[in-house]
Amino acid sequence: MQPGYFFEGGAELVGKVVLVTGAARQLGGRFVRRIQRDPEVERVIAVDAVSPPQRLGSAEFVRTDIRQSAIARVLAEHAVDTVVHLAVTGGAAGAPGGRSAVKETNVIGTMQLLGACQKSPTVRRLVVKSSTSVYGGTSRDPAVFTETTQPKSLPSAGFAKDAAEVEGYVRGFARRRPDVAVCVLRFANILGPFADSALAEYFSMPVMPTVLGYDPRLQFVHEDDVVDVLRLAAGEPRRGTLNSGTFNIAGDGVLLLSQCSRRLGRPTVPLLLPAVTWVGSALRAVGVTDFSPEQIRLLTHGRVVETSQMRDTLGFKPMYTTVETFADFARSRGSGLLPPERVERAVRRAAAVLRVEGQEIGAGVDEGAKR
């Protein structure tokens, strides 16, 4: 039984030739190295616009930009039957070409790839990496999102909007090619020792700016679980499971942002929302971190998703909970400015003082009312 599989029989991959986009990124490279070890897979075609910094094993690397029509030729020449689309990314501060290039790869690249898949007679399975950010983030959102929850406010910019547009194009493709099994995986925030996301950069800052008066609930998924569920989604479903549809992917449980800061040993600086927005713009301008408006919304309102479909329909159970995922990430980042236990004591003392002051104020109000 492979790690991450908790159902009888495991998963058998039917994709003899698997094409993986975004192979030069950390996650794409890991998945390429993992999928080629499956005996059912004859060849793995790794695709990206830049050369990968890491070795990809026996996979054949094809340097091509999925925004160009050449991707159709790659599918045809290699008779690809399984496509795993991992080139949908939020990008990072200082990314080549900036935000516009990232958006083009996410949206235009997906359109080109889907167009090529639609014309290909050999493609039988499509797996697309998406994000729970498609649900948006407002004060009017439900406490827990399911796969059928409609956002109160559609994302208007950034990666969240890209992901929503990508999913729209994927749904259109699924209608046009009903013979292709399509699986969309909406990942919660991905963390782990090698995570290279914007949120990982935020948690690595020596002092973390937060929104005054908010302590959002956060959910994480471990990068190892991401690789495992991608492998499962790319495989032939076993009895009682279905490897097509849209699924939320996240570890069990939640963490408050304040708990995250204490476990990292990094102090927070609560700021009014306009000040946090200004700080985020300044950090992006100097290339420190991609502190985007959508990330500010996440750190204000938080986001929690329901994962019963992941377990019951897809047949996947993560090896890591949200707490365990964050603990593994925190160990990889080393100790912060302050020992975590010292931050914990300071928070408890501050909370005790606030409780006492609140009781005194309440008593004073009651006494004044009696007079």
C-alpha cells in the first residue's frame, strides 16, 4: 500500500503515456519523479517553458510554452493518454515576466492545452490542479465550503480569478469531450519543507503583519499528500471510487493564524486593514513576498472546506492533518525571533490582562447603573 491510500486495492494507473505541465516547478518535478516509478506507466513527458533545475529521472523533458499551439504537436507525437495540468500557479514575487506572464500561463496556457486535448484522439484522462481560493473570501461566506458552494463575491483579480476562469474552461472541455475523465483538485494552502508558495513566504517573514481584530481559521495540505492525490487522480478508479469530478483537498482540522505565529516563534504586528494593504504593496514592490490582496483577504476572513467527497468519492485520506502539516513546515523554517513557548506565555498574559480589564469595566458600568 502506498502512502496516502487507505482503501482496498490501491490505485492502478491506466495512463501509459502521462504528460505533466509545470514540470520545472518544485511540485511538478516531484510528481514527475514519482509517477514514472509506477509499473503501469510506460513514459512520462515533462513539459515547461523553462528547463527544470532538478533532475527528472527517466522522464522525457520537452521545453515548450503551453501558451503556444506547439503543445498540440507534443500530445500527438507522443500519443499522450493522460494529462496532469500543474502549470496553474499563483506565482511568486519577482517571477519572470511579472503577474501578467503568470496570468497568461494560467489562463491562455490552459485554453491552448484544453484545445489540444479536445483534438487529440488518444487523451482519456485530464487532471487539473486548482485551488480553494476560487471560493473567494468575504465576511458573508459560510463557515465551511463544499464543492457546490457558490462564492458570495466572485474573485475579481489575482490567482483566485485565474483559477476560477481555468475551472470554467475545464467544465466547457468536459461537456465537449464526455469520453474524457476530468478531475479538478481544489487544494487548500500547500505547505511542507520545500513549499515555495506566497503563504510559505509570508510565514517565513521575521515579523508577520496581521489585520487588527481578525484571527482567521486556516487549512493546509502537505506537499507529500498533494503528490499522492495527484497520482490517485491520474489512475483508474477502483470499485467504490470515482476519479472524476471536483474535489476539495485539505488536511483534517484547522489552525488559527495566532496559533501559527506562536508555533513559528514569530511575532505579529496587528495593523488596520488599510495599513496591511499598504504594507503588502510595499513588500511586492521590493520583491520580498507576493503579499497580494487575495492573500490579505485570506488572512482576514480565513477559509475552511469540507473534504468528505475527497474521502468517500475519490477514496483518498491524507497522511497529514492541518496541524501536522504546519508542524513539518515550521521545523523546516527553524526557530523564529522568539522561542514559541515565550510567545505563547506572552499571549496568555495579554489575554488574562484583557479579561481582568473587561471585568473591571463591566463592574464599573453596573455600579454606575445602580446609582
